[in-house]
Amino acid sequence: DSGVTQTPKHLITATGQRVTLRCSPRSGDLSVYWYQQSLDQGLQFLIQYYNGEERAKGNILERFSAQQFPDLHSELNLSSLELGDSALYFCASSVDSGQGVKETQYFGPGTRLLVL
Amino acid sequence: DAKTTQPTSMDCAEGRAANLPCNHSTISGNEYVYWYRQIHSQGPQYIIHGLKNNETNEMASLIITEDRKSSTLILPHATLRDTAVYYCIVPYKLTFGKGTLLTVNP
């Protein structure tokens, strides 16, 4: 158990809909990262927040957005969903600030999203 | 941007050492090398990281070449439960490639 929690574990929805994925970091960790993993694909970095502020941005679509709240939990919002958005979405947390050179990340169990 | 190159797959016999190589020839002087693994569709698990010196913990050993252009993750006594995809990454821009699928055979 990494100490990172994600809800829900599974999500089934229809195209065009909007969903929200939730992540609670390990106690004391200020950084939260979101990743997408499609079938047979590597982990694609989406976005990172550090202490409520956006710190780094990866291949995140404009239909996707995220935020980190004062209690440090984070939510990833996916809108206008398409079939291709079906994937595993992982959240990770780190005590590191995200300057890039040293970031030990602890991953949650993921949310499996299926868009029909 | 530092990028890493790993073999697509490797096999190892149970009880033997598994040596997983990684090339990171464009790594900068202050960038760490990290190793994670992902068992089936579970969340990736942190294994070990290093900068210049060799490192060892309860899970594995990390050998980094003197020029820092490559490293090797060593699982000293591989078990069937070590079958997983192993990722070598340099955190800048947080790029995970396809990793190496290590299959431990009985």
C-alpha cells in the first residue's frame, strides 16, 4: 500500500459525458501527478500540482483539467469524453517540490475508465 | 531532455539475478535515475534511485556507470512475483517509456 488513494476504482460512462477522478496523496506529500495509461501504452504524464499550484504540464488535452485543493487532494476532470479516453488513470504523490531532478513518486492503484 | 532506452523484454530464471540495463546518455549532471516497476495493471511501484554512486535497498541494487550514461538494476534473487514491466526514468518532464517486461520463469 503506497498510501495514495484514488476513487473510484472503476468508472463506466458514455461518450460526451464528464467525469471527475479523485486522488488523496500520502500524508505530508505536497506534489500530486496525474498519468494516463492506455491499453498497451506507457504512462503518459498529464499534469503536476505542488501545494495547490500547477507545476508542470505534459500531454494533457484541453478537454481535461485538474486542480489541487487546500487539503492537498486533487481532482482530474475529463469532459466531452471520447472512446479513446478509455484508459487507466493514475495519480502519484511526492514530498519533492517538482523541480525535476529528484522526484520520488508513490502511485495510487488507479481508476479504470471505460467510455462506451 | 534526458531520455532513457531499455530493452523491450527480458527473461530470467527464478532464483537467479536479473540485470536490467538502461541507457540515459543525455542525462545532466544533477539528474537522478529512478527505477519503478508495474505489475500487471497495478500502480507503478518505486524501487530505487541514484545519482552517481551505486545504491542498494531491500528490493534491489542500482549500478550507475562512472560517466552516468547508463545504469543497471539488479534483482539479486528473482522470484515469480518480480515479473513486471520495469521503468527506468529521469524525472525531468516525467517521461515513462515502454519499459522492460521482465518475465521470471520457474
